Amino acid sequence: MFYHEKRLQYFTPPTNPDPVYAKKLQELIGGPMGEMTVMMQYLFQGWNCRGPAKYRDMLLDIGTEEIGHVEMLATMVAHLLDKAPIKLQEEAVTKDPIVGAVMGGSKPTDTMMDIMAAAMSPKHTIVSGGGAMPEDSVGYAWNGRYIIASGNLLADFRSNLHAESQGLIQAVRMYEMSDDPGVRDHLSFMIARDTMHQNQWLAAIENLKDDGFEEVVTPNIAYEYGKNEYAYQFWNHSKGTESAEGRWAKGQSMDGKGEFTYISDPEPIGPQPEPPQPDPRLHGTPKTPAAQMTSTNKPGQSNVVDKVAEVIDRITPGDSK
């Protein structure tokens, strides 16, 4: 059961409306690294968690917090859009010629990139009536494919750390893009929470290791299944050898189970590929014309065709002739 508290976690209204900034702020709501993504990611990880109760409870704690962050940003977008379209049209020519051109319908002389960056989202007036949308800053709808919920907590927590790192970078960039005191104060709270969340996932990763569930590499079975003679080699696959100077190229591996080595000129281990011949009934191009199906050359009249048809008939019973 979810319970909604009407008061926001934190909120400071903007000093002035700004529909252009509202469009940019959509990235923090519905972008790949936005609050909708981490909200759904943490909730699904929590709902699917089979591990100790503390991990499930923590995931649901932070996932529910992120619902509140979406609400905070949606509220900020609504304030940024309040009375903004009329105000923007009145002041566009004097304050921003590009926006004036877009709103007024004249042909702008600047690049289309500049125009799009300076324009408000038409959806904010046409679709949402002055409210936030579940989409990113260019109008692309939020997508459930953005989220990671694998069931392996170490793999998931590392994805969470990545999401919070990228999300914090975007929040800081948005802070730099505004000089509105209200917007900056509002973002300052979210920046602080994202700072906590990065620390949280680092702590959770260490906790998993301390509890004996995972080591550095996940899953642990990789050491049994993998060809471990290749597990600690860094392969130099580009011109230059500067990569040899990194921690990944020498010394003990991070999992403590091997020594990094640097392979400056890696050689292929496998053979040159020999693609299997196409089923003649798919009418691809085989190695020889004799293997093609024609009106006078049907499956059964050549060894290649006969063998392919025989295999397919085993998979799909029926007459291949």
C-alpha cells in the first residue's frame, strides 16, 4: 500500500516563469537518467527482491522517495509555465529574438539547433495544459526499457550507482543553466539527495560483500564457467599504448584472484568464420549456384540442398519437397 502525503519533500517556487527552462527540466523527469527511471528501477528491484529484508526495505524506501521527486519537479514545471506563454509572447522580441521568431511564426535566421534550444515545448500548452509531461526535454516519451531490475542485487546496485551519478551530473548542469533563486534552491535539495544516494549505493555494495553474497565480480559462478587464463588480460585494441599506464594493465586484479597483464598486440584465437549455408527455401545466396532452389533444381537434387531440407524437416515436420 502506498500513502501520499500532500506536503512536498521540499519546494521553492521560481521567482519568474520560464517555459524554456521548463522544457529543459523535463529531462530530469522523463529522461533516461531522470527521476521516473530511478523511481521505477528501485521499486521493481524492491518488489522483485528475494534477499534479506533490509535490502528490500531500503529499495522500497528510496523508490518511494523518488516518486516524491517526480512530484516536486512536476510542480516546478507547472510554476515555470504559469502565465508564461502570454508573458513570453509579449517580451520575446526584446529579450530573446529567437523565441520571438518561434512564437510569432516568422522565419528565424539562426540555426535550427538554437531555435529548438530556445523554444518552449508546445506540448506544455497543447497536451498538458501547462503541466509536466512523462517525457524528456525533446518530447520523447519515458520508456520502461530504461530501467534495470535483474534480481542480482550487486549488478542492480551498480546500475543504481550509475543512474544516480548521471542524474546528479544533469541536476548540476541544470543548476548552472538557471540564475533563478527559487529554481536553484529547489535543485540544491535534489542535488543533496542524489549525493546521499550515490553514497547509499556504495554502502549497499559493500554491505552485500560483507554479508557474503557477492565478491567483486558478479555472479560468482563466473570463476567456474570462465576461461580464467583470459580473465585478467587487458587487450590493446587501438593504436597507441597509453592504456598500458592504467591500473587495469598491471598489478593485482581488483578481485584479488589474479594479476593484470597488458597484451600490446592481441591476436585472434578463433578461426576464420565459415557461415552455414542458407536453407534453399529462404532463397539466400549460397556458395554455389547448384545449391539454389529453382524450378528445375528443388531440394533433394543436390547434397547441400538435401541435407539442409532434412535438418529443417526434423525441426518442422512436413514435406520439404
